[in-house]
Amino acid sequence: MRFSSLVYVCTALLALNPLVALASPVLETRADGISQAVFDDLVRYTKYSSAVYEWICPNPLGNKLVQKFNNVGTQGFVVRDDQRKEIVVAFRGTLEVIDVLVDLQFILTPLKSTGINAVGDAHVHSGFLFAYNIVANDVLSIVKGQVAAYPNYSLVVTGHSLGGATASIAALSIRAAHPSLPIKLYTYGA
């Protein structure tokens, strides 16, 4: 008896669904969207997030490849764009089986990483934290060298998928190490 009642209620809700959709108010409509400059930046950093998947990419977007990093499934690179006066850190997303295993480590764990402290009770996906922690010292060392050599440059951190999640933690870590450094974070599908 209960099952048939449940089926009846579900059928009734499905039948009413089009009426609910018609009665739903439009929350907001905008004609302006984002600026062309923001759109161009989103496209630009998408290209870095894509280039980091390439096995051989000596000059990402025509810029100086400072250094690649690759440790236990976390890959990426640091690029210097002298025209835009930017240092770009890009993390690769899920591509190999080891990346899938990192993605599957979804238990939340306290946010503890090189340079990140005093974040209260913050917890993060343990796989994403692992992915950053195994390259944290390398990334921070490379960025430190670039910031020392190019003190007027800003920093952009980017990544797609697993790389986007890793980039988010990296941006926190780099911010802690360089509090006055202008940092932008662009993630895609993270």
C-alpha cells in the first residue's frame, strides 16, 4: 500500500512540474554580462590550463617556461609573461589513473599545507590537498625566485578539474608566503 501511494505522489508531482516551471519567476536578467577584458582573461588562462596537459610545450602561449613540476601525479608549470608582467602557475587536471585515485580521496581533512596556518576549522578534500602538498615546496621555491627577480610582476594561478582544485589551495599558500603580491586565481571545472 505504501509503495503505491509513493508512486501516486511522484506521478502527481511529475505531472505538475510543467505548471511549476511556468509559474517560476525570473530572478534576474542582465544585458551587460562580463566585460570584454574579463572575457579575454578567462580565455587566456583557459589556454594555460589546456597547455599544461601537453607533454611537450616549451613556450606556453609564446612565453618563457620557467620550470615544470611533476611529482606523484601532480603536474604543472610556471611561466613568465614579460609583456603582461605576469608569473603564471598552471596545474594539470585529471588525465591519468593516478589522478583519478587522487580525485577519489574525497574525505575532508584539516587544511594544513606549507605556508597555510591559522585557518581555523577549515577542511578540504584530502586528495586535492595531497596533490598540492607534494609539489608545494617546489612551487613556492619557483615563485619565490621569480618574485625576487621580477618584483613588479603579478601572479596568476590557474588549472582545470583536479588542477583547478589544486590551484585554489596553491593560491592560498602563495598568498601566505607573499602577502603583498597581487594574485589572481582562475579555475575551470574545479
